[in-house]
Amino acid sequence: MAIKIAVMNQKGGVGKSSVVHCLTDKLRGKGRVLVLDLDQQNNQQTLLNMRDNVSKEASAAGILMNGFDPKKCIIPVSKNVDLIHSGGRTIENFDRFSKDDSEKISTQLKRAMHDIENEYDFILMDSSPTMTLIHQNIVCYADFLLIPCDMDILSFSATRSIMHFIGALNSKVPWSKAEILGILPVRYDKRRNVDDLVMTDLLSLEENELLGGAKVFSPISDSANMKTTQVRRKFISEAFPKSRISDDFDRVVSQILEEIPKRTPKVPGAVLAKGEARAWN
Ligand SMILES: Nc1ncnc2c1ncn2[C@@H]1O[C@H](COP(=O)(O)OP(=O)(O)OP(=O)(O)O)[C@@H](O)[C@H]1O
Ligand SMILES: [Mg+2]
């Protein structure tokens, strides 16, 4: 069974899609990765350079709303990397036309994806900068949530809000299984005083019980290489293998893979057992 990690923050532009793309890069050497884009902006399709000859219907939107078989929505990208694109703006209709947030609606993604989980080691989900029924589905499906936070007070505030949102879901919604894996500071520059102030505030959140023992991972640098990599439609380890930002993601992936097995109470045994048998520990 795959380890399912959703990258979420309702604040726009904090680096969610870039983080998903770089984690895909760093995890593809450790196992099979499925990138599941649940954001109408469909950025993973662009970042993975998969815009041509792609069926609009065979998408996350099709899976959620039209009962499409996820196996038929898979786009092979490269060795160990597959994509299910979001379907663009049509995915918003799931939120618009769903009548309630019942268990049936909130676990639609989980039920639909069940059959293909065994084919992957990691499922990485990108999400939109809002909080909708799609996010409720993500929270019911993902094993872990990773929250990227940019180096400013508004991103910090959004990070706190998402912790409250997850806390409220966990206490009110019995079928929610959300667990915050950690906060990932992004676009960090140690030369900027404000970045250290935000980092101090972020680290203080580790004491907050809403974080449930999750940690603040080591920061990802503010780097022009990120944008250049994306324009070239490459992975960071292809475009800038010896860069600071590539090293940052290596470090964070090691921390993530160390962290996951520690989460024994909520992680299904099967995930741990299989994970331990693999080389990523
Ligand atoms: N570490 C970084 N250094 C420099 N630029 C970055 C970094 N991470 C992301 N960016 C840039 O910041 C911008 C926003 O990033 P991204 O689109 O990944 O954010 P997002 O949270 O997915 O946005 P949205 O909320 O619209 O989905 C992009 O131009 C991206 O190239
Ligand atoms: Mg995005």
C-alpha cells in the first residue's frame, strides 16, 4: 500500500505545487510515485510537461464525479513517475454540485483510489489554495499532510488556521484520518531578518497540541533555480543536481522518511510493514 502525502495550505502561492514536484523528483529513486493533482490549476501537468494528448475526462475530476476507473486515468511520465491530472476547472463542480459533506461524499476519493494503491510506494497530492469538499476528501484519504509555509506573517497565520481546521475535522468528523506530518518552511533566506523571525514563530508551533507532535522540517531555500527548473520542465536533480535547493529537498525527504515510521498509532500497520521492508529507511 502506498504512503499517501497531501501538500496543503489554503494560502495561495506558498509553494505547494513546487514542493509536490520536488518531492516527486526525490522520491522517484526510492519507489513508484503517483502524482495526483486535485487542484483545478492543474499545475502538475505543466511541471511534468504532460499537456499534450491528454484526455480531459480521464482525470481526478472524472474519478470524483463520473466514476472513472483511476487505472484508466494514469499518464505515465517517466521511470517510476505517473500522473493523474486534475481535469482543470471541471473538478470544481465536485464541490459545487455535492449536496452534503456526508461520509459517502467525503470518502469518495478514498474508495475510488483503493484499487490502485498497491501499485505505488508513494502517492503525492497537490491541492488548491482553498478549503472545499475536495480538501475534506484529501484529508480522509491521505495518510499525512505536509504544510508548506512561506516566510511571511500571512503564511504563518494560514498555517495556524489549517492546524485548527484539521483539529476541528478530527474532533467532529469520525471518518477523517488526517495527521499533520509537518510544516515545511519554504523560500527561506538566512540573510533576511524576517525569515528568522518567521522561523522562530514556526518552531514555537511544535509545542502546540494541534500539531500533534509533528515537526517543522528544515527549510527550503529561496532560489532562482526553482523557477528556472520549472521553465525548463525538468526535475531539480536533473537541472541543478549540485544546487543548494536540491540538497535542501534531499535533507527534507530524509527527515520525512525518518518521521513516517515514528507515527505508529495512526499509520496502518501494512504501510509500516511494507515500508520497513524497503530501502528508504
Ligand atoms: N523555494 C523556492 N524558491 C523560489 N521560488 C519558489 C520556491 N518555491 C516556489 N517558488 C515559486 O513560487 C511561485 C509559487 O509557487 P507554487 O505555484 O508552487 O505555489 P502554490 O502554493 O502551489 O500556489 P497555488 O496556491 O496557486 O496553487 C512559483 O512561481 C514558484 O516557482
Ligand atoms: Mg499550486
